[in-house]
Amino acid sequence: MGGDHAPDIVVKGASIANQKLPNVRFKLFGEQSKIESLCAQYALTSDCYDIIHSDIVIEGDTKPSIALRQGKRSSMGMAIASVDAGEADCVVSAGNTGALMALTMFGLKRLETVSRPAILAMLPSRNSMTCVLDLGANIEADALNLAQFGVMGECFARAVLGIEKPKIGILNVGEEDVKGFDTLRQASTILRDSPLNLNFHGFVEGNHIFDGDVDVVVTDGFTGNVALKSIEGTSKLITGILRDSLQSSWLARLGTLLSYCALKKFKNTIDPRLYNGAVFLGLNGVSVKSHGGTDAIGFANAIEVATDLVKFDFIHHTQASLLKLKSTD
Amino acid sequence: MGGDHAPDIVVKGASIANQKLPNVRFKLFGEQSKIESLCAQYALTSDCYDIIHSDIVIEGDTKPSIALRQGKRSSMGMAIASVDAGEADCVVSAGNTGALMALTMFGLKRLETVSRPAILAMLPSRNSMTCVLDLGANIEADALNLAQFGVMGECFARAVLGIEKPKIGILNVGEEDVKGFDTLRQASTILRDSPLNLNFHGFVEGNHIFDGDVDVVVTDGFTGNVALKSIEGTSKLITGILRDSLQSSWLARLGTLLSYCALKKFKNTIDPRLYNGAVFLGLNGVSVKSHGGTDAIGFANAIEVATDLVKFDFIHHTQASLLKLKSTD
């Protein structure tokens, strides 16, 4: 178990998820004695978990290449191997992102229909959530890669957001067909003309991630990563300035006290824990990366994302859709 | 005069700017009778402006190609021609962005040392502002283009933010030297090894736009445009949710009333009018694009940005710096 507050938040997160998902059985990889006492502390009963001992943890600063060489006996490596062996349906980790990506790529392998796996995250929109991918698995993407990201994102939105016909958009610098790169226009043609009968919207701009016009936003990993981090930076800046302002005088503090419920509602709506769980798509297994700094509620949400994908039989659906897309090449 | 609230906010903006900049003389391009009555309304005395009549306005939805063909006698076209003829030092417009870009590019021409002009905007950071460029003048940029953006951005930060040695960063998906594209590494080498003795920081990620670690963030126009719009979308979403939450009950509204000054302080800090003014850099003249939806205060700030650049002799400084950079090719 890795992450800033592991193993505490991981076991507590499993316990919270257990309330909602009583049929899920957890395999907890990490230091047995620590996990045992946390399971007792958080009332996770022994019939819903197994502990698989490992005292090797991949640290947050371990490079992916080192993790690949040395990480097989780590808790992360063993958890991934367990999915590969069919003993677990999915893996959820709050540990080192680069290491998790390298180990899942190596351990679970790419689906044969997928040319490039991608990282997807859900971002808040005005009324629901928007799935954005790729967020950095690849820094470049050709037209077919982008079209495949669209199809994988569409399956994801059906599985996790429960949307019957998710609307797909491609991120660009304008909505008109003439804007941006040829690659984007080619990807657009593939998605529009696909026999999958997708709900393809066309091009969207950065601000449309948030207005709920589309459910899936497709981009290359470089642009997606920059956009995601810019969004995180903006959010942190604005909430930081708001916090400082509301503490700046006794009158403001009194007002804040009266607005407590409203501000809590505001906080809950933009709560990053709600959107916790970056997902590696395009692999022979479900792998969800929880934010390293999240708490138990955030980790429980990441578990829920993973179980949604398993229940939906996400990999099977993705394979089938990508095969159909491929037939149009 | 163009923009959502022109000519009203333009004349009022000039009047506000006039308080701070009593030596600036305005050339107001547009419908004479309307402007005359607005000047009287906003107490802009006749010794500080000339009106140049034009009743042709480039509409917000006019394509740049049409603007180029038909826009010469429009208020925008005439204002740009006035800069080109040396009758005005700079042009500020709240009109159609694409048209302004096309007309300034055509009218003012590219500086001979500049391979690609760029669009720069200032974004709020924790303690000051960060200049980001290119925001969409070009969708692609090679290493030399990026290095030139860095130099132009550095001159801008000295001129407008008054920073003696602005710190420059290149936007990437990680801070390590191995991250991202070769182009970014090459641009990094050009800036680091330049005889200009620049304060070059290296790579920065999207979230660093806001933490004040660097004063200038360099990127290609595609990534910059997506980042900017994602930032605008995030800001709009968060402030919208906050507004709704604070109006959701009578207790919240009472609290909001008590926190009025604090919330006003918050609003002032993130006020987009403060950062109003996207600037076209790399041309034989100063051209500032005010946000189309801004008000008079925002427009006055855009005027101030333009006059700062003129006072600093921005074009001369840019030329000199780019010549030095070129000598290292």
C-alpha cells in the first residue's frame, strides 16, 4: 500500500466502500500486522478481506524504470500480478503514479485491439462530470489513437456515469471544422463515420470541459496533462484566495460561520475526492490510480469506480467496440 | 469600435485611463456623433482626444479572411493603419479577435527578427501575475519560435510588470529535463545558453502558472489556448457554484452580507478585468486586444498595458534581444 496516508486511508476507504458494496471482497496487499489492526479499527470484518503480506513499498520518488526492475515483490507489484492471474478483478492504488503505470502496462499488457493505452479522469461539470483522456500516458497521439480514446472514454462513461449515449468531443482551439491539426480532423472523421453509431459532438474548447455539453473529451496526453494541471492550479488558487478572504476580519469570520452550510455545500460540490480515480484504459485488467494525497472517502470513491468498471464488464465492451472501429480502417 | 458593450465602455474606459495617464492622447475611431456624446457623458475633455469617423464595424462573427478583404475602412482597420503610419503609438480594441489579429498582422507586419508573432495574456498567480504565451497565434511552434516567445515574454514582463529579471519557464508535462518533446528541450537549451543572460527556470507544469515560481510561461499556441480556456472554464465553474451556494438559504445570504467586504476582496483579487488585455507580440507596433465582454475598468486596464509597452519602448527592446538571441543560432 502506497500513498501519502497509506495504509490508514486505504483500509478505512475499503471499510467505507464495504458499506455500499457488501459483495466486494478485498485483497489487501501490504504489511500484515499493520493492516490487521487497521481492519479491526475500521470494523472491516474478516469475511470481506484477505491480507497478502508484503513489506516492500515503492516509494513516491522511485522512477518507473526502477519500479519495473525491483517492484515485483512490492505490494503494488503483487496486487497487479493478482489481477493478471485472475485472482482479483481490479487493482486500486494511491501509490506512485509512474510506477503503477509502468507495472500495470508491463503486468496487465495492452489489449490487442488498442494501439495506445490512455489515462482518464473525471472532472466536475456544471451538472455532472466530464471524462477527459488522455492525461499523459502518451505525449503524442495519431488520429486512430485519438479515435480509440474516444471509444474507450465512451465505454467508461456508460460504465461509471451510467449515461446511455455519452456525447464525445475532441479538444481543439475552436469548434469549427477547419480549426486545429489535420490529426484532429481525421480522428473526428473516424468517430463520426464509425459503425458504432456514436454520439459524436465534434470539436470542443477547453472551457467546454465544464459546461456539460459533452461527457467525454478526447485529447493527446501532452495537452490533456497541461490542461488537467492548469485546472488543478486554478482551483487551488481560487479556493486559497477565498479561504484567506473569509478569514481576513472578524466580521468575515462571523459571516462565514453563518454561511457554514452553504460553504460546505460549495466545498462538497467541488470536492476533489468526488472525482478521485485516474484510470488506465486499454489494458487487460482494471487499474485505478487514486490521488496520492486523498483521504478515505476519496479512496472509497476510487474503489467504486473500479467496481463499476468490473460490473459493466468494461474490458469486454471496450474490446468489442474497438474491433468494430477497427473494421472501418 | 467593437466589442459587446462598445462604444460605451471604450469611451468610459478611455476616461478612466485618462485619470491615471493624463499625457495620453486618444484617437477614437468610430461613429462620430455617438462618441462625441459619450465623451461629454464621461467627462473626457476635448484636449485629450480626436475622433476619426467610421461607421463600418467588423462584427463579432466576421471571419478574419473577410475582415482582411473588407475591413480597411472599418474603425478597427483605420486604427491599425494609424499605428502603421506613426500617427498613433498603439491600438487597443475590444472587437473581433481573429479580425484584429489578421488586420494587425497584415497592417503592422511582423518584426524582421521574429519568425512567428505570439499572443500573450497575464494570468493571476498567488502573489502577482504570470505572463503566458503563445495563446493561439500559431498552433505549432518549433524550438526557435518557443525561445523567441520566451524573449518577447521576458521583455513584456519587464515593461508591464516592472520585474527586473523575469523568470522564464517552458510549459511541459513534468519538470525533469527528460520530459516532453525534443522541441521543448531544444528551446530550453537556446534560452539557457543565450548571451542574453536570461533568468531561465527550465520546465514548469500547468499548475505552476499560478504559484508565482515563474513570471513568463512559454508554450505553443495549441496547448496555450487549451490551457487558457480550461482555466477560464474552471474559474467560471467554481465562482458559479460559490454564488449559487451563497444564495441557497436565508442564513447563507445573511452570512454573505456580513462577509461582503471579504467576498468583495476575493472577487477583486480574481477579477478578470485586472488581467484584461491579450497582446500581439512580434509586430511593428503595439496591439492590445481587450476581452470583448469587459467593462470600462477592464478596457482602461488594457489601455494601461498598451501605454506601458510604448513607454518601455517594447518593440525596440524586443528587436535588440531577438538579434542577440539570433546570433547564437
